[in-house]
Amino acid sequence: MRAVVYRGVNDLRVETVPVPQIGKNELLVKVAVCGVCPTDIKKIHYGTVLPPRIFGHETAGTIVKIGSGISALLTKNSKLKIQNLKIGDRVALHHHVPCLKCHYCRHRAFAQCETYKRTGITAGFEPAGGGFAEYVRVMDFVLPGVVKIPARNSFEEGAMLEPVNTVLKAVKRLNLLRGDNVLVAGQGPIGLMFTKILQLRGINVLATDLLESRLKLAKKFGAKWTQLVESRETNGESKKKSALDPRPSTLDAAIIAVPSDAAVKQAIQLVRGAGQILLFAHTKRGDELKIDPSAICFDEKDLIGSYSSDFTIQKEVAQLVFSRKLDVRQLITHRFPLEKTADAIVLAGKPTEDSLKITVRRDSVEP
Ligand SMILES: [Zn+2]
Ligand SMILES: [Zn+2]
């Protein structure tokens, strides 16, 4: 089969590799679509993991082979329910599933669970998602994360469950009440998902971005206020504040969906006492940020983070996406064939005025 193999920093090659063999409790899925995710881009740009690997973890496709032991697993009574799966099912995959038993899981810190940290989907080499290939092997411990895609929904919508899950999980980390004002810094695909999910919960969103085109979309996604930011690393907010669009007098929380330290500092100042500042995009290790700790002690502001997904909210995520209350179709602007995955990664790493979510597809069938 064809696969895009990571061979080193910024080195992705289209290669022919064997179709993965599956074990008795595993599935083989023919990939239809895989979303390009910033966490993969970082690994490719900075070489934070050893090659060779096949990336891509926002995967949807069709089950083409089922291991002989799966039917026994389906009837097993466990907390980790597996959907009734059969050959031909159109499914969305989840490459991380927690054990639900360990210390971290009992504290609902699923992303820290050892089982969760293992990647259960591969197209070969060290498991890394494998979505940038024609077929993936789905291991037994991630079977509870397999979600069937309703007939009316597309593979692309299925592929968006994973990123939407990470966003909904983060929203649930905030103590918000209807009518609260929340800053969402960054209106890329993730920021726009935040904006919409918050709006659906009755929250007033102040959306900021460097690109005017994204602010227009933020309005469509339910932002109450928008504000253009000139450059995050110089002095932050723009002076071009629109008189028609005043920002709220208080902010109850801030979500930083861009890896900008200036945005964090500014959010800590802007949020009212006892408000929360959530970091969503600061995944690169080794940076330092100077803050005034009295904002945390005296003003009782919480600086928190959220990473990756929460398996237990998957049903709610599927409902949100498949009902189109959060219509992810509007987020996908570019579709690349598998062979052009490297170009897709370059574009996703350097967004343009008209680019949002980028997907890679196996062939030009249905979206
Ligand atoms: Zn992702
Ligand atoms: Zn666990």
C-alpha cells in the first residue's frame, strides 16, 4: 500500500509499505480521510520523535477486516463498551483510549494514563496514528474508541471527532455560567470550535486573531465580539478597535488557542479575579514565561491547561458533530491527495487567509 513515511525532520516520503497484519482482537480499516493536526506538524518540524513513523490520527474509513476474537470482545461486559462492529462499517477512529482504572483515570486525568499514552493505531513502524496511509491496523485497547459514522454524515465529519473532543474536554475544565464572557485567542479550526461550543452553552465569546478572514468566520461561529490582533509577539492587541464592536468590560475566562506567550500574559491581566486562563496550544517543551504570581494567589486566577481528548465524552462529541450543531464541514478548506501529504503539512503549518482545517484523502470519493 501507499503510505507517507516520516524519515526525519521535515522529511516525508511517499513509500510502498506492507498492508498491516491484524491480530485476533484487531481491525483493519481502509482510510478514507485523515485530518492534519498541529501536534503532528510539530513532531515533523522539530523532529521530537524518532523516525520512521507514519503519522495522522484524525482518521475515518471503512472496516475491511475483523479479527476472529472481536465478537467475543463485543459481548464482554466491561466499562469500556465497544460498538457492534462489522465489515463495511464507516467509522471514526480514536488512537488513544484510557484504562479507566489507574490513579490518573480515577482523577479523570486521562491524558496522563499510561495506557492512554500508547498509540493504538498504526500503518507500520512505531505506532503513530497511521492515517497518512491507505490502511491502518486498530489494536484491541482502542476498540472502545471506534465510533460508527451515521449514513448521512461524511468521513470528514467523522475525522473531526478527535479534535472536537479535545476542545469539548477543555471547555469542561472551565467553571463557566451562562452569560459569562470568554476570550478565545486564535480563530484557527480549533479556536472556531471553541467559539461555537461556548456559544452553544450561552457564553459570550470575544474572538481574536491575526487574520481578518478568520474573525469574519468567528462571527458566523457565534462570537459576540471580534478583535484583530496585529502581532502577538510585539504589543498584543490592535489599535484598530472597532467602535461598533466594543469588547466586554469583564472577562470571566480566556482560552489561549495559539502558542503565544504574549497572549497568555495579556489574558492573565484581562481576566477578572477568580477567572481562569486555559492554555491549549503550548505543547512545545522548554519555553519560559514570566508571570506575576500574585495574580494567582491574591486575585485567585487559575492558570490551567488541557491536552488531548476525554474518551468518556465521546458520545456527546459525536452528537455535537453528527447533528451538525457544530458544523465541522465549514472548517475544512483544503483537501490533499495522500501523495501530497507533505504539501498539506506545509500549508497547515503556515496558514493563509483562506486556509483552516486541512485533510488528506486516500482517493477522490465522497468527502
Ligand atoms: Zn489531533
Ligand atoms: Zn488509566
